[in-house]
Amino acid sequence: MSDLIAYSFSDPAAGLHSSGVQDSGAVVFADGRQSTAGAARVHRDDEQASRWTVGVDGAYEVDLQAIGLPVTFADGRREWICRVTGGAQLAGKDVQLSGFGRVALAQTDLGDAGLRRAIWMVFGEELAFALAAERPRRASGHGQELLSAFVLRGAELEATPIADPRLSSTYGEDGRLLRAGLELWRDDEHEERSLRIGAETLAAGELSPRDGLTTSVAFLVCHHGGTEGIGCYEITRGA
């Protein structure tokens, strides 16, 4: 596991979405246009270990502040759901940003996996979802992937594992994600056992290849129980 930091964030009101990896490239979507930016600068606050400042010259500089404990997946990977604040330069104007995002430990290889998916969705300060999927190299398709997912709730987000997560994905002719759906079944007699979330792509593109890996990125508008949220869906493959 690498100590490099990967991040993504979205502010639909400002029309800006971005994903990047520390000391590597970033992809930026602004005003409906995609650009591949220079190196992504990432600094972790020495006094607040759950706060990061990320920036791309000429595009934005934002703070990502974790709003709960990290999610830890079975393979030891950790990620944090964050509140995002900061500023950007859009069409020659300074714009204040406010949204949500995720910080995670970047990976330098896929190990035994053929590809990995990572999805986060946020519905305000007190509800979020995180999912990871891994496809073994010999697997024939989406249905044989190993999925793990969490629902995060509370004033300080705390993760609860999902017993049976299911993911569906729809792609266009160009291979880019159009829609995604999550069906999350919980082993809990006292709460609604099935959570369903639908999502459509707001912007999609690809990060520059890194360490033999390519990552496609799609930012999402999400729907759950009559509430709208934002999210990001990333797929990493070997180059």
C-alpha cells in the first residue's frame, strides 16, 4: 500500500468536479468542460490528521476536512468522507467552493485483481455511502466481482458494513459510465433492510496513466429516498 493520497470532490452548484493523486496528475471538470491538469499538490495538516489541502495551479485550492471516522475495507484500505471548502478560478473569476469529497490511500498496483472500483456518495453531513469492488483476473465479468460497502451515519459519520451490496452500471457506446445503481441489503431486523440508490453521470473522463494504471472517473448526481446527493465512481485497470 502506498502512502500517496488520492482525492476526489464535487461542487455541482459551482460546476466544478475534480479527481487527482498526490504528485501526479488530476482531471478537472469545470463549466461542462474537461481538462487534464498538472501535478496535484496534497498537504496533510500536521495538527489535524484528518484534514488535507489539495490544489492544482491555475484551477483550485481546497481543504478536505473529514466529517467522520475512516472507512476501513477488508484489505486494509482506508478512506475518509470529507466536507470541501476553498476557491477556484472559473472563466477568469474567483469562485468559492462548497461540496463533498473523499480522501483515500492511493494504490501502486492491483495485486491479484483485474480491476478495482471505488464509489462514494454523500447526502448531506450525516449520510454517506462507500463501496469498493474487486474483479479477480480470471473473472468473466461484473457479476463475479467481490463487493464490500458501508453506510455512514451520524453527526460524526460512523461506518456500518452492508451484508449484501449489489452494484449495477450502464455504459455508453464510448465506454463511459451513464448510470449506476446500488442495492444494499442489511442484516438488521430493526431497520429497513434494503437501501436503493440511483445515480446519473454529471461528468466523466480519465486520469493520466500512473504506475501502469489507468483510472476512469465519473462524477454523479445521486437519488435516495427523495433526497439528492453527489458522488464519484472510479474504475482502475492495469494499463
